[in-house]
Amino acid sequence: MSRNYKFYDKSGLYFVSFATVNWIDVFIRQVYYDVLANSVTYCRKYKGMELYCYCFMPSHIHFIFRSSKGEPSELLRDFKRHTSKNVLEAIKNNIQESRKEWLLWMFARAGKKNASTSVYQFWQHHNKPIELWSEKVIKQKIDYIHNNPVESGFVLHPEDWKYSSARSFQEQDSILPIDISGF
């Protein structure tokens, strides 16, 4: 792994992105988004996650966050482990999931290629953490995160994407609260 992609300052503010294996569009159903939102809520309450910006896309996630416990790597590891287990369970139990067999086959196929995975691999292993060291870089990453659904053609305006903190930045209701101080 490159030196640019490690958590050096354990109490630092970080931009991270991580994706499902093969960039599979999993998060297209409300039940799967709910798993992500509930996991973030749990991590904020019990794991010391300070969340400043986020965007859930169909195949990947962006965060600007800090670990108040000084454990950013462990926090993301636990988040990814918990969400993968719960999303896979939701897929298995979703009688309306038309892609069930294909999704489970793809995650099992990815798991077979990885010696450290028992059955399924849901997330790609890297998080690509980038420490945010200046207001200019923070603003750049916030703009990147919030414009991701616009650039992907899902919405015309960042605040129109339900699964993003762009709404909070416009003082509108959002699915997840964010921390507004601490930059």
C-alpha cells in the first residue's frame, strides 16, 4: 500500500472512499441504504466516529470523518465488517431482490480469490485515506463528495441526493446528522 494511503495522524481529519467489490451497484434499494445509515449511527454513538461529510452512492461511499478514540483504521474496519455482514443478510432475506443469486455469486467469487475471506467479500480492501490538512483541501473534498451524484447523472443539484450531507450543508433535513464543528 502506498504511503499516501495510511492513517498517520490517528486523531486527524480524513477523507476516505471505499467501494464494493467489482464496483457492484448494491445500494439501489432502501433496505441496503438503511443498513449503511444504521451502521453510521452506531459508529457515531459507540465507536467515536465524528462525521463531517458523507455520500452513499450505489457502489461506493465517501466520508470526511475523525475518530475521537484515535482509531480511524479500526473504526472503518468495524464499519465495513458490520455493513458487509448485514447487507449480505438483507440480500439473502429480501424476497423482492431480483439479483439475489447473482449478487451472492459475485461476492462468493470475490471471496474465493482472497485467502483472508471465509465465504463472501463485499468491500474492496482499501480505504484510500487522505488526511485533510487545510481549509482549501477540506472544501475541495466536500465539493467532490457532494457533487458525486451530480457528476454521475443521478441529480441536478447536490442537495437533491437523499443519501448525502449536501442537504445538511443547505440547512435541510438529512438522513444522517453531521458534526458541524471540528474542522
